[in-house]
Amino acid sequence: MIKSVQWVLFLSVLVAFAACNAPPVPLDDISIEKTFVPEQCVRAVKVGDYVRYHYIGTFPDGKKFDSSYDRGSTYNVYVGKKQLIEGMDKALVGMCVNERSLVKIPPQLAYGKKGYGDLIPPDSILHFDVLLLDVWNPEDGVQIKTYHTPSVCTRKVEVSDYVRYHYNGTLLDGTLFDSSHTRMRTYDTYVGIGWLIAGMDQGLLGMCVGERRFITMPPSLGYGENGDGSDIPGQASLVFDVVLLDLHNPRDGITVTNQIVPDSCTRKSVSGDFIRYHYNGSLLDGTFFDSSYSRNHTYDTYVGLGYVIAGMDQGLIGICVGEKRTITIPPHLAYGEEGTGSKIPGSAVLVFDVHIIDFHNPSDITEITVTKKAEDCEKKTKKGDFVKYHYNASLMDGTAIDSTYNYGKTYNIVLGANQVVPGMETGLMDMCVGEKRHLIIPPHLAYGERGVTGEVPGSAVLVFDVELISVEEGLPEGYMFIWNEDVSPDLFSEMDKDNNKLVEPSEFTDYIMRQVNEGKGRLAPGFDPYRIIDNMFFNQDRNGDWKDHRGRVQAQSRRIRQPRRAMTRPSSEARGEVRGIGKVGFHTKKRSFLRAKRASVRFF
């Protein structure tokens, strides 16, 4: 029994040994074992296709007889046109790019009884490890697959357009050969005029800004039989993953869209106007590059005179205060081929969302609109009058600046005394008590280029709604005191109460104030009376000895130089205090108010 078991074991070992050394079993047809199948197979090889593949050829015992890898290049050939051994022609049909297969081919479908020289013996079974890298057909054109479409597309690429785009370029098997992203710079070119390979010229047509697409092209529309250097082999299909960032045509002008025009637009901007506006600036793909809002300051400039890029010069013409619009500017009307450093690329289309805050012209004057007429108007305001009025002040966009109503008291000034901005002086002239006016004052008649820190921006147009509350008639131009009746022939004695032959400042002040209180004389309204009198005294007593020198000095009417003052909030100064009063003028009641007939009055 034991001997029989040993014999069986011996026979099994002998059979196994014989099987290992037995000649290969003849094949009737090719045998294909797929060792790797890609997840996606967009296209399978068909008869008549052109393929590029790598292979390793071995005999059944594993001995290698050939390899495309050793030559450093793929094997490129048409399938089904008898350019290959019959077994390989059959094996390649149905394969997908990046698919890998182990193909076994019998002699009758390979080199048969003749073999192939010294390389392949007669009747050899051949094994091929095949990796398919590329497939195309002579009838192929450009294939486009869009995988992202923007929600808005106002324009598509046409022949002769200039485009800016990013891309990744790969072979059909996914091998990257180039990318604009790695250079961190778009590819910028004209389309359809031969500046690109034919497949890209075709593949970019019809694209929208923001669109993403795959453009696949056969070598006949790419780099053909020779390829392009070491990166792109000959007869290679190319795949470009493209995102379009910019698009314009050299014939383009600016485009104005998204206009929001205020209901009331009494005036539109013209060349030569000075405009204050806010903006957000972006590229055509939405990439932000600048904003006036981030600086919390408007952009202020003349328009139509070359102070801004040509496209903005055009886009700001014919616009209303308060209007919003989007201005799209092609590069030849913006920053051209060079751009501006890192923020604005060369040949970039620019998009500005603008909001007009105000504008004016250097020739503008104060615009006066009467909003309420006075019921009874006996006299109108004039230069020298002391007026009291209320106002609400704002910018052209409605931003409130100040209001006397907030303080519960009027603003008081002397007209013509430079106590307010020139535009307000003009706006208050020839006005009646109870009248209301709407004033628009350009900056050159207001606070100019500097404005008022924290209150009024530079170069701002101001809007005032004013109401005249009261008027006190002023003195004739150039006078700060006048007599209402005949002048005493002995003024010095009347002032010298202690009869010490000296007129002290206090005696002079008491005397003038008494004349005013008794109605015999008038001081200019709106100024500090004591400062006026002090100037009168020191103007008369030139040598400062307080003595009577009437034979030597005569007090003649003289103008007072009134100070220039800004109009901000009501203050003590606005209620009559005057800076830098000059010489004082006098006038008698019986004489003409013309300065040619000034009274000569001797005090000292």
C-alpha cells in the first residue's frame, strides 16, 4: 500500500515537470488580457484610425525581442490597413486611450513559418504588452466640450477678435506639455488670422468670457508629423483645457450698460466739466483691481481733456449727477498692451461701475432758484446789510453737511464783508425777508479743492436751502460809522468830560456810544461796536497824546477793511466779532453818501 502511494506521488511530479517544459499550445486566434482599463473611454480604436502606442514584445518564455520604450518613441501607424502584422491589427481595434493589454498572437497572425530574420524565429508565438496613448482619424476635426458656461454672455469670440485666456495643454493620454498657469500669465492673441495653430483658431470661436471648454484636435490641426520639440511628439492629438478671460476687437469703442438715471436730471456733463465720482474697477472676468470706495474718497478729475484714460473720458460725457452706469473699455482706450504692472495686465478690457457724485464747470456761477417768494417785500438785501438766515447744507448727492435748525439759531453775517463763501454772498443778494432759495454753489465759489476737513470734500459742489429771517440796513460801502444829523462844531469839548484837555479812550467810547443810543449816529451792523470805536479812536489820535490837534489833523472818512471769513457753523465770530478792522469812515446825514463827498470832522 505504501509503495503504491509513493508511485502516485512520483507520477504527479513527473507530469508537472513535463508540463513546465512542454512546447506552447498552438493558438487559433489572438488572445487579449486587459491589464488596465481607464475609467472613461471617450473613444475606442476603429479600423482606419491612426494610433500611437508603446509596446514590449516578448516570446512566451519572457525573452524580449523588441520595445518601443527602448527607442524612446511610440509606434505610430494606421490600424486595419495592413501596416501591422494581422494579429496586432486585430488587437488594437476597440482599445481606449490609456488602456493596457497583454496580447498573444499565434504565428499565422504574426510572422508565420518564415519568421523575421534573426530576430523572430519561424512559427513563433508573440506576446505584446501594449499601452495605447493616442487615436485619431484623418477625417477628425476640432472637438469641443464645454464644461462651464457663464450665466451671462453678451458677446462671443469672432474672427479677428483679440483674446486673453489661460490653458493647460496635454496629450491625449493626459501628459502635460504646457500651461499658461505655470507662467502666471495669460496667452494673448488674435483669433482666426493664423496666429495660432489651426485647431486653436477654430476651438476658441464662439467662446464667452468666463467659459471653460476642452478643445481636442488631431495633429493635422496641431503640430503635425514633426510635433514641437521634445514636449509634443509628431502625430500627436492635443487637448487644451481653456478658460477665456478677456475678449475685444480693435474696432471696439466703449460700451455703456446698467444705467440708473435719477428722475431729475437738469444737466448732463460735457467736455471740460470737473467730475467727482466713485467707482469699482474690474477686469472682464470679474477680477477686482481698484476701488475709490476702499480709499473712502471720490476720484476727482476734469473730463474730456485727457486727464483720464480715453475710454473713461468718453464714458463720463453726457452723465447726470446721481447716475450709475457700467463703462466697459477696450485696452486701446485704456492701458494698452503694457497694462499697469501687476494689477492690470497688458491688453486687458476694463470694466468700471461708476456713481456720479457731482460735477461742475469752472465757468459756473451760483445757481439761484426761488422756492418761496415773500408776501411783502419793501426792500431787498444789498452789500453792507446785516442779515440773519437759516440754512440746510448738503452735497449734490444729498449727503447732509450742516443746518442752523440743529442749533436753534440763525446764521448772521454782513453782506459783502467776506464772512461767508462767495457763492453764498451772491445767493443772499437782492433777497426779501421771508423768501426761500435753493442755491447750488460750485467749489471755486465755495471751499475749493481743499474743502473743509471732516465736513466738505475737496472740489465739492454745495447745495443750500436758505430762508431769510431779518435784515438790518447796512452803511454805505466803505463806512463803519455815520452821523444821522449835523455834527457838533466842538466835538473835542463834548468828549472831554473832566475838562483836562485830554480825551481818553473811555471818554471817546462813551461819547460815540451815546450818539448811537440817542440816534444821532450809526455803527455798521453786524460788527463788534467796541472794536469799531477803538479803531476810530486810534485812527484819530495818531500821535497818541489824547490832545486836540484840530489845526493840524483832520479826521476824514476812511474805509474799513473788512475781514475775509469762512462760513461754517454759527459762532461768536459770526455774530459780529470782526478781525483786522482797518480805518473808519464817517458820514453826516445832510451830506451825500457818495464817497466823493465825505465829511471832514475834526475830533482832535
